[in-house]
Amino acid sequence: MHRIPFVLPFIIVTTSLFAGQDAPPPDKPLTQDERSMNWLIAVERLRTLPRAGDIQTAGILANIGDIVETTPEQKAAIAAALKAYDAALVQKTAQWENEMKAIRAECEAKIIAALPEARRDAAKKALDFSHENWVTPFEFEAQLRAEYIHKKAASENKATPPEELEALKKELQSWIKEQRQKAAKKNSELVEKLRSFFDPKEAARLDDFDKNKEAPPKEVKKAK
């Protein structure tokens, strides 16, 4: 069992205050409505479910293959079984994702039906576009890290002089910066496309939810 951070009880209490509300206050963004605690617990259980062969309880995390003495061949067989387990879970999560998307589509149909009739078509197009371009920050960072490791491994060896290693390091740092700039540019383009689905007032409201938008510089008060 992992130690629970001190802040978790406060999160649970805060969440429970909103649980069971029939509707959020009119001035409260719907995205701030707390997700079901049962859903959060279920997802966390799936994320941290012990892998095949793992002893994961009472502060211990160990695989049975690390506890029972094995030969190199037996250890390799255990490692292969773990890889097969992970691969099978990836396939299973794809199935869960498709099922969740089907449920989302059913609920979104009800949400769109609750909107003013004249805005339903534009709203559906905006939602479809956002879903098509949805990606988690974790995926971006994982891909960036994988490419970085590949580039680094392909460009250096034990015989590489120190000065070349330093130049390589700077080159890779520039590459990472360039990739992040490209991602930021793509995000801006996606937001602009999303804005095109809405009328001017709706687009202005959308801007209030844009986390990439730069905050206006604070006015510096001159001392009298």
C-alpha cells in the first residue's frame, strides 16, 4: 500500500462537497464540476493494478521473479511474460476507449439537443474537431523523450571527443526547443480552427478557456 499524500483527504472532502449536485451554479463553468469520486477511484485502481507476478502491498513492490531464486533463462521467461501482459493490456485499453467513445457520443447527442437549435450544428462540428485532435500531454512528452534518446544514441559513442559531446548536447537542446515551439504553433492553429465554428461572442467565451493564451503584462505602478 502506498502512502497517501497529506493533501488527499482535503481533495476528497472538497470533491464530496460537490458530489450529488443536480446542476452547477449558472456562473460556474461546467468543466469545473467535479468528476465522480467512484470514477476517479476506479481509474486509479486500473492504473496501479499490480502487474503479473507483482507483490504490491504493505509498502512492498517486488516481482516474484526477484524473490524466488531463478536461472537467467527462467528470469528471461518471466520478463517475456511481463511484456506479453503489458501488450495485452494495451489492446484491452483500446477496446475500453472505443466503448467509452460510444458512451460519450450518446451523452453528447443529449447535450447538443439541450443547446439552442440554431447553434447545434456548429456545436457538433466543434466537438467532433476537438475530439479528433485530442492528445494527452503525456503522449507528447513520451514521444519527445523517445526521439531524443534515439537521436542521442545514434550520434555518440565511447570514442566521441568531449567537445563534440558538448556540441551534440547543445544541438539536442535546440531540437527539443524547436519541437516545443512547433507544438505550441500547432495548438494555436487548432484554437483558431475551433474559434471558426462559433459566432464572435462564443469565440470570445472560448478564449477565456484557452490555457495557452498569454496573460497581459501587469502594469507597473510608478512610485510617487
